[in-house]
Amino acid sequence: MRFPLILLLMIVPKVQAEPLIYKTFHDADKQLNLIYKDYIKKLDEDKRVAFVKTQKAWIDYKELDCNFQTYGKEGKESISALSECYKQHIESRIKVINYYNTCNASDPSCPALK
């Protein structure tokens, strides 16, 4: 049976979960949150609403993709694989938001800040 990550954190003793989950992607997630907050402050209201929707869709995709990638794995293997998958998605998203934050507005693939 598959459990959402938050349930795994409650089920697996903290001593076991912390090295596998906390250290694996917590720092990347913390960095993503900082970059997200910095970027969103620079957007006007319409773009902020659109970006928040995009971020929510990305979170849903990350969850679904990682659940698919770890389907059938159990125990520590599942927790380790899930945390690694989340870390990879988070690091990728950091690159995307950093690009948005620094790209040249004249570049057609760059969403203008204002």
C-alpha cells in the first residue's frame, strides 16, 4: 500500500526518517521556497495568480510522478526513492524559477516580470 509522504514521516520513526528524507530534499525544498517567495514578490497581480496556479500544478505533477516512479517499492527503499525523486523535481524547479527571475524580457521564452 502506498502512503503520502507526510504519512510516511509519521509512520517511520524519526531516527530512520530524518537521514533519509529530511536531509535528502529538505535543503532543496527550503531553497525552492526562498526563490519562489522572492520571485512572486516581483510579479504584478495577474502574473502572480497565474504563477501560483502553475506552481500548484507543478506540485501535483511532482507528487504524481514520484508516486509512479516509486510504485511497487516498499519500506526503506520506497522512502529513499521517493525522497530522491522529490529532490530531483525540486532541483529542476529551482532552475526554472531562477531562469524566470534572471532571463531577459526580450527573450520570447521569458515571462516578463511586470
